[in-house]
Amino acid sequence: MEIISQHPLKKYNTFGISAFAKQFVSVQSIADLTKVLKKHKGEKLFILGGGSNMLLTQDIDALVIHVDLKGKEVVWQDAETAHVKAMAGENWHEFVLYCIDHNFGGLENLSLIPGNVGTTPIQNIGAYGTEIKDTFISCEAIDIATQQTVTFTKEECNFGYRESIFKGTLKDKYVITSVTFGLTTTNHKINTSYGDIAAELTAKGITLPTIKDVGAAITAIRQSKLPDPKELGNSGSFFKNPIITIDNFERAYLLHPTMPHYTLDDTYVKVPAGWLIEQCGFKGKRFGDAGVHAKQALVLVNYGNATGQEILDLSKNIQKTVFDTFGIAIEAEVNII
Ligand SMILES: Cc1cc2nc3c(=O)[nH]c(=O)nc-3n(C[C@H](O)[C@H](O)[C@H](O)COP(=O)(O)OP(=O)(O)OC[C@H]3O[C@@H](n4cnc5c(N)ncnc54)[C@H](O)[C@@H]3O)c2cc1C
């Protein structure tokens, strides 16, 4: 386990931003992770997973700990359910494929989301009508201050829309080392009601889809709509879909009656941020090497040599224009570093 100074991070963030870590270490075992945390107690640390949910606007003036813990196992199983545990450094999509191959159902709608298993609870990743909280059983984490191992139950994680306790009161206090999911082994709950899944399956002539069919359909849809970070730097949806009060929504809707929306309850309405951004004319626009993706206005992209600051400036320009146009504030989903 080697600690490297001035380590380049371009390959460690999917935006492909050129930045450096003051110090960098990759840990492959819990023992090494604990050792590093103990030795560098009280110092500035930064925990890195797959780098797919961050915008680096500067060098990281800290010891970057790249969590590269590997392994997965079935920890418990009965006739209908399996509890499957994966270590934090496992690639998420590969883990989803492993579950599908072993006939463990519940994660297929989250196919092809970049990043690592250990990061999935942090923003309660979600797509195609499913969130991690739907199958989450628990996660293990190491307390950075004491190096004690703690288990967090689903209730303790306080999951919300792209939110959890790890983004709130426990931000930067724990390193998540593994996550355990409760998955079906029979009677899978196939969910094709969201987006284009049903149409994609019908086009393939599939009427009784398996979890494998659903995973493949979602993978194909995502590949057709979202840029592959290996080809075009990005961090997925840059903004969250704003959840606003009915009063605020009605004010905006009066002026913009075509605004799509989903009523959540008696108080709140969710509005698709991509639509708001598109209406403001940003879709497909390029400013130097920073831009807004041509197929999905929620995704900001790096055409090659954009700096993090240029992407951040573009995001602020979008936020201001959306607010000035609709009176609706949109918030970044991506972690700005
Ligand atoms: C093309 C594309 C599509 C995407 N689609 C979706 C989508 O559909 N739904 C969705 O929810 N997200 C999506 N994302 C965002 C991203 O994939 C997820 O948020 C993912 O969970 C981030 O994982 P990561 O390992 O890359 O996190 P990183 O970017 O490495 O880290 C994110 C944050 O978590 C912290 N962190 C990382 N690992 C740990 C750990 N082990 N313990 C404690 N803290 C840690 C970091 O310090 C940082 O603050 C997409 C991204 C891309 C590029």
C-alpha cells in the first residue's frame, strides 16, 4: 500500500477533469483502510469511489483514499429471498449483472449506473422506478474518527430522493465498506412501468420478461440516451429534479401550462429539471469544452479539456436562467469538490 504525492485524478473521475490529489492511496483490504485512517487521524481525507458523481473544480488538498475493496457473497438465503453482500469497491453494474446471472431479482432496473457499490447508499441511487432503498438491508462502515466498524440499517440511513444520512449529518464521517441487499430468488417483482421499458421489450417481442430481459432493455435504453463517460466526460444527471410546493408550482404553471409535473402529495410537486433546462434553450449548447448534452439536457459534458470551474460556471448560468424564467431553483445532484 503506497501513498503517492501529487497523484493525477483525470482517470479517477468520469467528467475527465484534470486535477491532482495532494496524496493518494488505494486500499484493497479493511485492515489497510483501518491502518491508513489510524495513521492519518485528524488529517484532511477524501474518500473516492468510482468518481462518477463528482465535479473536481480544484486539486484535492487532502489524502485521497480510493476504496478498492473487492468481494461478494450470499450471506443468507431461504426459499424466496437472498441477502447478498458486496464490498464497497465492486463496480455497481458488474454487481447487478452478477445478481441477474444468479437469478437474484431487485437490482435490474438499476443496470448500467456507473460507480461503485459502496457509494450507492450515499445518494440512494435510483433509476427506472427503483431506488437502492427498495432492496437495501444494511451497510457496514468504518467511523473515520474512531476506526470502529458500525452497521447501518435501512431506517438509520434516512433515505430520501437522492439523499441519505451520509449526505446529511454523517457527511464525511464514515467510509462505507460493504452493502447488503435483500433480493428475490423467485416470484421476481418485474417493474416495466417506467419510461420506455415496456416499449423496448415489446420491440424485442418479449411479452413475459425475465429480470435479465429488463436489465438488458434498460441497458439498451440508457446506452441510446446517455453519453458513455469513456467517450464524453460527464457525471450523469447534473441536477436533481426540483420538488416544489404546490403554491410555487401553480405560480409557474399559470405562465407555463405545458410544464410536465408529478404530484407527490398534498404539499409537493416534482418537476423534471431536464424540461426546464431545455425550455431555457441550453440543450445541445456548447461553451468552449463545457456543454449540455444534445440528447439529455440534465447532463453536462466535458468535450475534452474543460476545467471543473468552466463546468461549474455553466451549471450556475443554467440555475440562474431556470430561476429567472420559472421561479424554480434547481440544485446540483453532483458533488462539487
Ligand atoms: C453516465 C452516468 C449516469 C448516471 N446515472 C445515474 C442514475 O441513473 N441514478 C443515480 O442515482 N445516479 C446516477 N449517476 C451518478 C453516479 O453513478 C452515482 O451517484 C454513483 O453511486 C456514484 O458512485 P461513485 O462510486 O462513482 O461515487 P464517487 O463519485 O466516487 O463519490 C461520490 C461521493 O461519495 C463519497 N464516497 C465515495 N465512496 C465512498 C465510500 N465508500 N464511503 C463513504 N463515502 C464515499 C465521495 O467522497 C463523494 O462525496 C450517473 C453517473 C453517470 C456518469
